[in-house]
Amino acid sequence: MRALGPVLVVLLALLALWYAAVPVMNVQETLTRAERAGAVIEPASAVERRDMASIGLALRNAGQLGEAWSLERPRLPAPHQIAAEIWASTWDEEVNGRRGIVQSGSFSNRSLVYHAGITLTATAAGFAIGAVLGILLAVGIVHSRVLDLSLMPWAIVSQTIPIVALAPMIIVVLYSVGVQGLLPKAIISAYLSFFPVVVGMVKGLRAPDAMQLDQMRTWNASSAQVFWKLRLPASVPYLFASMKIAVAASLVGAIVGELPVQQGGLGARMLAGSYYGQTAQIWAALFAAAALAALLVWFVGWLERRTLRAMGGPA
């Protein structure tokens, strides 16, 4: 509760800056519409207005910017326009729309809920694949110097390839062998999520110091016992910290994987909005993705607290 006040202050400041930026970003379209309605615009030439800075143009025509916050297709939509779009594409679409869950019994394909569900499914599948792969690679790297010297550099190099360039290649290759639907997006999602898990798990498995390892040898512990009794428990905090990063990266991978496919999901929703100039739709999908990421990170944190409590540590 003590943090609520500062958070609200920052939120209000961001909203104020956002509302102030709206007329500057939308000044060209607003002044064009005002000129068509008979208003006098400075400068009068459209060519001169095009070459002017947006801030200067807005200041010279401050009295003509009233419509900037309510344009149908703004360059930067106002926060209330995004809120209206979120409401229309979630509650209103599902409750009042003929394709909504109330009328048809299933989520509408025009609803953010439907597209968020598609993205969440691909994210969960990709995160599961990436986390399991990352943990297995980390175990191999810690226990084998050959794997450490051979796999770790390649894992690092793999993350230098832009996912925007790699995703279409993965989808085309998989489609050519008949693999469609969820799996291509899950693979792209796993590609982004496995690396943080590898790095965090390797760090965690190597967290026990020499004294702790010597004590295990004094007790004549086997390699398996050292792993299960010492290395693995020591790696749990590192693992969950890396998984919080990985689950957010997994969501990004799922959204990027949806762009070439265009068969639903928040990525397809953003792309459709860009095709038709529906910037409010794009921003609504962005906010939905942010909310989904926050929910996933919270869920991983909840699992972390439960796991640490079960291990007898501080929750």
C-alpha cells in the first residue's frame, strides 16, 4: 500500500505526457481536417506544413487541435480511445456481439480474449519446451567440459540472430514438411526462452562453493547425490529468476511467430491493425500482451514462492 502512491503519481505523469503528445503526433491529420472544414491554418501551404516540425506546427495552430484526441485513425491514439477499444473488443464483443461467447457459446474471433488465448497457448508450449531444453543443456554443460566448450558458445551465438529474420524461415521450413499450427510458433517461442534458462541454471548449478563440494566428498557422496542434494537445491533461485525472463521472452517469440502465419493471436491482431490503419487496435493488442506477460511472470513468481516454501526456505 505504501508503494501505491508513487505508482499512481508515475502513472498520472505518464498519462499527462501521453495526452500532451497526442496533438503533436496527430497535428497533420487534424489540421487537414480543420482546413477542409473552413478553418484558417498557418502556414497556408500544405507543402510548408509538411516540412515544419510537428511541435512548431501544433503551437502555431493550437486553437485547431481539438479533434486530435478523437480522430478515427490517429497516428497516436489517446488513452481513452485505447480503453474504449479494449472494452469493445473484450466485454462488449463477447457479451453483446453475435459471435461472442454469450450468443454462440465460443469466443469471438474478433475478440482480444480469443487472440490472447491463442498467443497464451503458443507461449506456454514454447516456454515448456525451452525450459526443459535449457535445464537439460545446463546439466550437461556443468557436468561435461566438452559440452561446456562446445555447446555454450553456440547457445550464445544463436541469440545474435534476429528473431524477426529467423521466424519466417522456421515457419517456411516446417510448413514445407507438413508441420503447421501450434508447433512452429512454439519452436520460435522456445528459441527465445531456452537461453535465459541455460545461463541461469548453469550459474545456479555452479553456485555451491569448494567447501560445500569438499564436504560432500568427505561424506563419500556420489555425483548423483551431489547433484540432487546440493547443486539442484542451490540452483532453484537462479532457475526461477531466469524463468521469469524466459517466460516474457517466450511471449515475444509467440507474437513474432504469429506475424507470418496470420491465423490468429495478438501478433496477427497487431498486423491486421497496421494493414488498415487501426492504431487503437494495435495499442489494445500491445496492452493485452503486456497484461499477459505480467500474468505469466506473476505465475512463475507464485511457483517460486511455493517451491521455496516446500524446500523450507524463505518464501
